[in-house]
Amino acid sequence: MKTLKLMFSAFTVAFGILGLTKALSTDIAMPIVFVCLAITMFLTSKEYKDNKQKNTAIHFLLLGVFLLIVTAYNIASLIWGI
């Protein structure tokens, strides 16, 4: 679990840097950053659930869902001009 969390955290930082330095278009980099961050939040939620900290696990789960909703809205607005 720690390896996956570390891997997705590294992806988040790497694509964030690529987007900020304009090496990759921010229209492409930011959704990838948000998805990797949401997956990291889901993995963190799973860790807290396993440690019997249900309240904190729910917070991280809701944060991950919120990030995916924001990402879906941003992608839809890019595609369909909402």
C-alpha cells in the first residue's frame, strides 16, 4: 500500500511540475494531477480504515470523490464548452 501511495504521490508532483513549467499543456497535466491525487486520497482512506480511524477515512474518501467530480467537470467543460 505504501508503494502505491508513494508512486501516485510522485506522479502528482511530476505532472504538476510538467504543467507549471509548460513542458506539458496544463489542459492535459492538471486532470492527470487531480486523478493521481484522488487515487492517493483513496489509498490514504484505506489505510485509515484499516487502522480503525473511520471518521478520518471518510474525510479522505469524500475528498477523493470531490477531486474526481471537479476533474470530470473540468474535462467536460474543455470538451463540450460547458
